[in-house]
Amino acid sequence: MLLRNPRFMAFLLVAAGLGVAGYFGEQRSRLPEWSEAEIEQSVELNLTLDLSRRGPHLQPDGERMDALRTAVRAEVEADIKRDREHLERWIGVGLVLLVLGVGQFVFSAAFRQKSD
């Protein structure tokens, strides 16, 4: 019975939207800002791990080493970007819920005035 009340549904949408956007916004603000030195250090660590897994006979030469370093850097930057985009997508979902809730509240108030 309570779910048929348009104002209650609007309140639920607004509350859920604020909750989702707030939670993931706070998670987004806690993400570290990566400096160029930190990215380079991560690239070198990942490159060292990749080379240690290859074995002594499969070590790349100078040109292939640069290509491998470029590929590892692209992977590191893609991971950073993916983490940010995941949180930003959820923030967007929360904001959409918030807009739907406000729209529902305005629509129910306008409809109620017309029926009176």
C-alpha cells in the first residue's frame, strides 16, 4: 500500500540516488592521484615481474624491450582509468535516480494540484 503513494516512491528514489552517489563519490575521492613517478615505478615493477616469468632464453632485446615497456605502461594506465570509470558510472546511476525521484515528486505535486 505504501509503494502506491507517489510521494513515498519519490522519496525512495531520492534517498537511493543520494545514497549511491554519495557512497561512490566518497570512494572516488579516496582514489589515489597517480603521479608520473608512481606510474613509472609501477611499470618497472610489472615489467620486472613479466621478465622474471619469461625465463632466461626468452628475454627481449632493446627494441622489443621498449615495446614491452610501452605495453605494460598502457596496461597500468588502463587499470587506473578502469577503476575511475567504474566509480564514476555508479555516481551517474545515483544521480539519475536522484533526478527521477525529484521528477516523480514534481509530477505528483502537479498532478495533485490539477485534481483538486
